[in-house]
Amino acid sequence: MAAGIPRMLTVSLVVLNLLGSGCERYETVPLPEIVTRQIDEQMLAAEWTEIEGTWTIVASEDGTHDAAPAVGRQAVIERGVMTIENDTWRFDLDPTRAPKEADLFKEGTTVPAIYVLDENKLTLCLGRYGTPRPTSFVASQSGGYQAMLVFERHASPAQAPDESISKK
């Protein structure tokens, strides 16, 4: 019997049989799966807390032509949604990967991406739909189109300097 049990920690959950005999029923669940799922959910919630807000594109590069028109555009990121001006995308994160992964979805299109969040700076490297996810933060000039967007966070009202103090 022990040969059939995976070589990992397990936890036995006791579930009372409420339908009759009063006997206890034991169910074995792999502990690493439970713990990993809780850690992943906590990590994802913390990542969303860090990434949500209003951002401005401060640099843009796609390796094939001038991407400067994107600079200066505002982006609002809320849990699961990224809106750049009037263009809204569903936005999923996976902070458990290295590099961290993101996917943008719109009208049946999936854009694979990687990202790095460094306090008030967000760098997003986008692949083209139908191509593999980027593996490095470099805009590509050949074949596997990649573009990079660098965002800076807008100061929240609590962080913004109080101009009334400086005018006194």
C-alpha cells in the first residue's frame, strides 16, 4: 500500500459522515498542492495590490520603428483589467514564474508578456499574439516581434506634494 503513495507529505482530513453512521471518513490530500495554492493566491493578491493604479508610459520600444507615440499615454490597472486611454484589455498575472508573466486578452486575442515591477516602475515586454512568450526584456527586430513598454506610477494624493504649503 505504501508503494502507491507519492513520496511527498500528505495530510489526512477527517470528514464526518453526516448522513448516517457517524463513522469518520479519511481523505488524503497532498500537502504541497494545498500549501502551494494558498501561497500562490496570497502572492497574486499581493502582486495586484502593488500593480493596481494609474501609470504613464515613459518609454516605448518595438525594435522595428519609432514607438514614441505611445509615450505619455495613461494606463489604469485594476485587478484583472488594463485600460490605456480607451483601449481595455483583460489582464492576468502570474508572479510565480521567472520572469513574471502576464497575458493580455481582447476579442479572442491573447498577447503573451513578461513583466518586472520595481516600486513605481513597471516594465512590460509584449510578444505578438500567436508567438511564444518573450523570455527577456529586449525589443526584437527579427522574427518574434517583441515590444517593451515602461510605465511610471502616478503619485497618489497621499504621495503628492502639498502645493499649498510651498505657496505660504
